[in-house]
Amino acid sequence: MSFAYWNPALAGQTRLLDPCSGRVESVVMEDPGAAPPDLATLGRPVHGLRIDGLARPIDVWYAGEHWVGLDAVVSNGRRLTYRLR
């Protein structure tokens, strides 16, 4: 499976295909803790998934089975944030 963040089946994976590099990455799925405050405005419970085992972990957020966001630290310590609106 690729890094298809919008697919909740991502949670059960231990290896993911990076479509940019063509490499298969070994990953560990963890609980990232509380959702970011801006996702609380959705008016429904949000849960997360941390993709770890990479150089930089990626936090993916879902409301039910629907992908609603992603947070990651990128080069130079900058933060990349996606939100589905």
C-alpha cells in the first residue's frame, strides 16, 4: 500500500510504498495523542494515527472513517499542515 493518508486501512500497515522514491518504507503506527485544537471545530470526534519509523513522523487525522488532516515536520523544522475543509 502507498502512503494513501485518506484510506483508513493505512492503520494496519507495517510497510508503505513511497511513490516519489519507489522505496518501500518500514513503518510503525502509533497513537499521536490529542488532536490539534483547530480540528475540534469540526463538531465531531477526531482520532489520529502517527506514522513512525521514518526520518520524520507524520500525524494523520480522521473524523470517523474520513480523512480530515495531516501534520508533519519538514526540512528546516518547518511544519506542514493539511486540513480538509
